[in-house]
Amino acid sequence: MTPPEPMPGARPPRDLQRQVMQRALWLGAAVLVLAAVLGLGRASAEIEEEVDAAMALAQLMAGLGQAAGQDDEKALAGLRTRLAAADLRHLQLRVTDAQGRELLASAPDAAPSGLAWLPGLRWLWRSDARHAAWSVPRPAGGAWQVELRPSRASEGHEALANLAGTLALLLLCIAALLAAMQRNIAHALRPLDELLAAISGIGRDDLAALHALRTMPVRELEQLAAALRHLALQLQQAQHERRELAQKVLTLQEDERQHLARELHDELGQRLTALRVDAAWLLRRVQADAALAAVVQGMAEHAQAMQQEVRALLERLQPFAGSADEGTDQDTLGRLVLRLQPLATAWQQAGGGALQVDVALQAQDAQGRPCDWPAQAALPRVLAQALFRMSQEALTNVARHAQARSARLALDVQLDGAGRPLRLRWSVSDDGVGLGESTDGAATRGHGLAGMRERAWACGGNLQVEAVAPTGTRVAAEFEWPAVPLAQAA
């Protein structure tokens, strides 16, 4: 048997690795485009800042050139105005007089940020001895000393700002990539829940979920689903063959019982009849002797009781003998009920009336309303035999072990819209002491419940054993209609 092909018209599955990597590639491309846009915007802003700083430096130099022909107060006022409006960007300006006193200076460097104290970043704020200096002569004599030094702190702050922006963008990209991969994998593996639910149904003998598995969107999961579909077909075939075998075994058991019943009837029945005839003849001969006549009369009564017990045994061994459809694989619900009624009566009489056994028949239409019992509904012979034997075994357990006062044998039939049977539910409940152990243990200990479970399974049902409040036990099984047909013996 080859694995089933994917459903026609279904979208072919893709490899999980290719699916995840393809979506990750699209995300990476989007991140690159975003980084390029942000980088171009940042580059444009930095160009503007550099041009502004260059123009500010040029204007400041022009102001220093004009200060040579102005008095000190006017020259310093003009330079202060220009310096306040200028952003020298990474440069420090300092002006001193001939005695070394500071006349004008740029704002001091900003204090190092927290990141600057990291061992690898302290070099950003180290001092730099390089500088440019020149003199500006004054009209009243003497000269100003002008000095320009590089501002490493300003460069450090800008470098750290760029590094922080790059790291933030990188972290954002990593987080987006991980989120996208997590979503892609979760979306790709979402059908795994469906596969797990289908696998869990195997333990309950429910293969419908395996057969109904859709085509998976991921190739790896589709391979697993195809293997599960193949397994479902094999399990279904194995169950079908096992049910056929179980039905053959049950049929052979019934045939053996009928053969044994015929042997008992032909051999033991005739001899008991002859024994009763001889006892009757002997009783007529010994009428004069009262003691001897009493013994012979007792012998005749024992022979009659044995003959009645043999008849009852024959009825239990071949309950379906003498029916109109004997020799076929069909029976009816009405004839099944006719066989169950004497069975219930026999157990009630066997206990001297201590056990009350009722047979309850119920039928419901498609809307759940009570309706007439479908006595003429056809019933497979193997199911009829299984229901009779299960009832026989269940009532035997109740009478022998349950210590119950009442028992109820129920048959509940559900009909479809056309009045045809859809399913049959069989149950036997009592008000006894219960099993006293787990139902699984009771079903495997001995041959009672285990045999009933095997008969129910062979006919397509599952036997259920449950406790009944406040005390008691219910044994039930449900069968679909039509039931599993009788397997022909090989």
C-alpha cells in the first residue's frame, strides 16, 4: 500500500527552511531600505551642520580681521556676538591680550557621558596638544593672541550618538527578525496541533481524524501527515481483518455449541427418555411394594428433572435454532427480543424471585421523540447472537456476583428521518455492590467482561463499564446501523 497523494487542487507544501528564510530575506531587505533612508537623512543633516560650522568659522575669522582697526571694547563686543551665534563644531576658540589675560573663549567642553567611562571609550576625551595660534595687532599697541584647538569632547559626543543610533537600529532589526521568524515558525507549525489531535485518536480507535487530515502547508509536516494517513489505512485494514477473524471465531463457537446441542439432544435426550419409560414400566410392576415404588418414582422424577435441565441447556446453547431465517445471516429485532425475554425470566425464576429482571425497549425518531419499536427491522445474525450472549453473560454476573435486587436489560434504537434504524444501544444495569475494582482490571480478569468486550468490538461497538450512583454497575455498548456484516467462514 502506497502513501496517499495530496488532495487535488491543494496548494503544494513548501520546505520549512525555505519558507522561513524567504520571509527573513524580505524582512532583511525591508530593514536595509529603512537603514538607507535613515542614513541618507542623517547624512543630509550632518552636511548641513558641517556647512554651517564652516560658515560660522569664516565669519568669526572675518570678525577677527575687522577687530584690528577697532578699539578693544567694540572689537570684543562684535566678537562675542559672532561667537554666541556660531557653532564652531569640534573647535575651541580662545583670545588673550598681551599680558595673557583671557578676553574671549568658547564654551567649555561638555562633561563626558556615562558611556565615556567605559574602558574602551575613555580615549575619546583625552587631551590634544595640537592647536593653531596667531596675533592680531591692536591700534593702541600690543597684540591679541588668538588660539584654535580641536574639541575632542564634541567629536566624542557625536561619535557616541552615531554609535547609539546604529546600535538601536541594529537591535530593532534583530528584534524584528526574531519576531518575524517566531511568527513564521508558529504559523508553519500551527497544523502540528491537528496532527497531534489525530495521533491521540489512535488510542481511542478513532481513525476519522487521520483520514480527514488536510494537506499541510509545510513539506515536512505534509510528509508526516502522509505517513499518518498511510498508517490510518493500514490500521483500518488491520482492524477490518481482525473483526472478520473475530466474527469467524464467534461463528465457529456458535456452530460448535449447536453441534454440541445436537449431540446432547440425540444421545442424552434419547437415553433419558428411555430411562423414564423403563422407570414407568418398573413402577407398574412394583405397585405392591410401597417402599420400592417410592424409590422407582424418585428415579422417574430425577430422570424428568435431568431431561428438563437438558432442554434448558439446549436452549442456552442454541437460542437461534428453529427460527424462520435459520441458516441465513439475517435476523430481526423482534425475534431478538423474543429470545431475551425468556432469558430474563429464567434468571428471575432461578433466584426464587429475589432478583427482579426487566427488559426495556425504547425507540426514538430523528427528533428524539419516542416512537413504535421497529420489530421487523433486519438485524445481522452475528450481532443478534452477540447481543444475546452479552446479555446472557451480563445477567449471569449480576445473579452470581452483584448481590442485586433488580436488573434492567435495555435496548434503545434511534431511527432516521425515514424511520430506518441508525444505531442501537444495549445496556444491562443493576443496583448491586459494584465491581469493587477498576473497570479495566475487571475487563481483563477472567473471561466475562473480556469476552463481552471482544464480542462488542467484533460487531463494531465498544463496551463501556461504569458505576451507577449510589451503587451498582452499568455495562453498555453502542452499534452503528447497519452493523458489521457477518464474515463468511473460510
